Amino acid sequence: MKRIIPFLILYVFIAFPLRAQYEYTLKQCLEEGLMNNYSLRITRNEELISKNNATLGNAGFLPTVDLIASYTGTADNTNTEERETGITTKQRGVFDQTLDAGLDVNWTVFDGFSISTTYKQLQELKRQGETNTRIAIEDFIATLTAEYYNYIQQEIRLKNFRYAVSLSKERLRIVEERYHIGNFSRLDYQQATVDFNADSAQYMKQQELVHTSRINLNELMAAKDVDRPIQVRDSVIDISDFLDFNDLWNSMLTANASLLRADQNSVIAQLDYKKVLSRNYPYVRLNAGYGYTLNKYDVNATRSRSNWGFSGGVTVGFNIFDGNRKREKRNASLAIRNAQLEREELEQGLRADLSNLWQAYRNNLRLLSLERQNLIAAKENHDIAKDRYLLGDLSGIEMREAQKSLLDAEERILSAEYDTKMCEISLLQISGKIMQYLED
């Protein structure tokens, strides 16, 4: 009897689990994660950088204005010999000074469409930054949703193991009572004890998996205390069986964020090519300024001189040969082709993934329906076996087999539900519909 006391203590802990401090729905988890997750915050900052870069000034449309000031001082020693007389005149420590100050304006009016192309490229990079943020958000929603339902799966499995422990404990109690009155042998008692210990060990291992999933959820939500207790409001894995293949297919081709980014990469490659071609055109640059110059002379006939006024000019040029134009043109053309090929390869891969995921989704739905029927049969079989066992008409090994069949049926249903949900999440993500989890 002393041998069972630790297990009774364990059973009390099993039967009365601690209530978690926080309770979340999937939507609440997603909202908190979208606000706090570190990776998403970094991605949003990168999007802001691309937005800040998409300006007329950064593209070169606007002139540059410089305020310039300089001071120069010279201290010279001079020997001057006259040719006719041969007399040498010496000057020592001659200190001359020059002060310049001015405002310069430079403006490239035309640069072979390079400036306008650069601006378009910056705008496209801005849009690509938004697309990258969208991809990061969609990946995050898919990851957190999968972990949310994994946590539910682990909690359900923990509940099943808790039930298994309660069944084993009840069997151990019956065997122990009948062993003491001589109806069961010591072998039956030892086997019941071994089964109870095995179920208890499984339960404790499952607690570790629940703990790990809870840590992962808190980490994804960027909780300061990743070990905080958490409870999800859902107690079952909700399966959606209303997905339509044609709708998913059409949505993937028009709304998939990765395809959109591939299209943007193709546009950026074409703009790079246009920038290379812009060198075939002349350039026009304007410059203007207003300056002031003061010169002071130590021994000159003029003590000082000052000048001020406007200046301006126009520069027109044409690059005849730079040694790299043909190479860069060929490379830019190849970059366009590569961007198109990458886009086609990506689309083909997405088509294959969608088809495979759809097949797995439909197969898991059929499997789930079959396993639910099996569970009904397993429960009936277990109830019959339990009645016969209580009457002494069934051995302990046979009772254990009936119990194992019931637990295996529950485990297969749980696995089928989780696998179906993972397929659903992947299908919604690949079709660009993953955001609907925020609407539920």
C-alpha cells in the first residue's frame, strides 16, 4: 500500500490542475503578437527606411545648395634681384590674407532619364518594403496560429493521458482489493502497477511538451515573462471544411505576396536596364552662386580688395566612351531575364504546393471522419471490456488492450485534426487569405 501513496499524490495534482492566469483567443494572441513581436518591429522599421528613401531629393530631382566659407593666410620671405642694377630687395614676414564666402547652387536638369528612372525605382523599392512587411506578417500569423493549435493539441493529449492514468489507477485499485482477498494473483497486481507507472510517466512527459508549447506562444507574442501561465479559450481544434480549390487557386495567382514581390523584382530589374541606357543621352547641369571675396596684402601697393556678386553657368555634356557600358547593358538584360525566370519558377512551385496541400487537406478530412467512427467503436469496446473485467470474465492484459485501443483512437483523431488544421493554415497562406484569422 505504501508503494501507491506517491501516485495518489500525483493523481490529486492531475485531477486539480492549476488555473492559468491569462486566457486568450486566437485573435487576441495574434493582435498581441503583431504589436510586440521583435522580428515584425524590425521589418516595419525596414519598411520605413525604404519609404524615407523614396523622395525626389534622393533621386536627384532637386538642386543642391552649399554654403561655403574659407580663409587662407600666407607668410612669405621674398628676395627680389633687379636685372639692370643687380640690387637685391629683401622682404621678410610678408603676411597676405584671403577670405571667401558664398552660396553655390548646382542642379542636374537632365541626365538621360536616369533621375526619373531612379525615382521610379525608389518608389518600387518602397512598395517592395510594404510587400516584405506583408510577407513577414503572413508568415507570423501562420506560425503563431500553428503554435496556438499545437498548444491545444498538447493540452488535449495531456487530458487524454490524465484519463489514462485515472483508468490505470482504478484498475490498480480493483486488482489490489481482489489480490488481498485472493481472487487475483500477484502477477496481476504487478502488471497493473507497471501499467499505472507507465501511464504516469507518459503524463509527466506530456506536461513537458505542454510547457514547451506555452513558452513558444509567449515568445511569439514577445511577452516579457516567457514562462507566464497562459490558457487558451478554445478547447478543441476547429476544422474548416468549406475551402474551395478553385477559389484558392485564383486567389493564389492574384494575391500571393511572394508572387507580388517577384513581379516587383522584375520591374526593378527593368528600371536598372533603363538607367544603363540613360548614358546614351547627353546631360545638362546648371550652376549658380553668390560670393564674397576679401584679399588683404601686407606690402602690396593695394592694401585690400573685396569682390562680391552673382555667377552662373550651364554645362552640357555627352559621355562618348566609359569602357563598361556594353558589359553593364548585357548584365542588366540578363538580370531582367533572371527575374522573369525566378517569377515563373516561384509560380510553378506555388502551384505544386497548393495541389499537394489540397490533396493532403481532403485526405485528412476523410481520415478524420473515419477515425471518429473508430472512436465510437473503441469506446463501446472499452465499456464492454470494463464490465467483463469487473465481473472477472476478462484478464488484465485484455483489459489493457481495450484501454490502449481507446487511447490510440483518440490519439489518431487528435493527430488527424491537427494535420488538417496545418493544411488549412498553409492553404490560406499560399492563397493570400491568411489574414482572415484576424477577422474571426
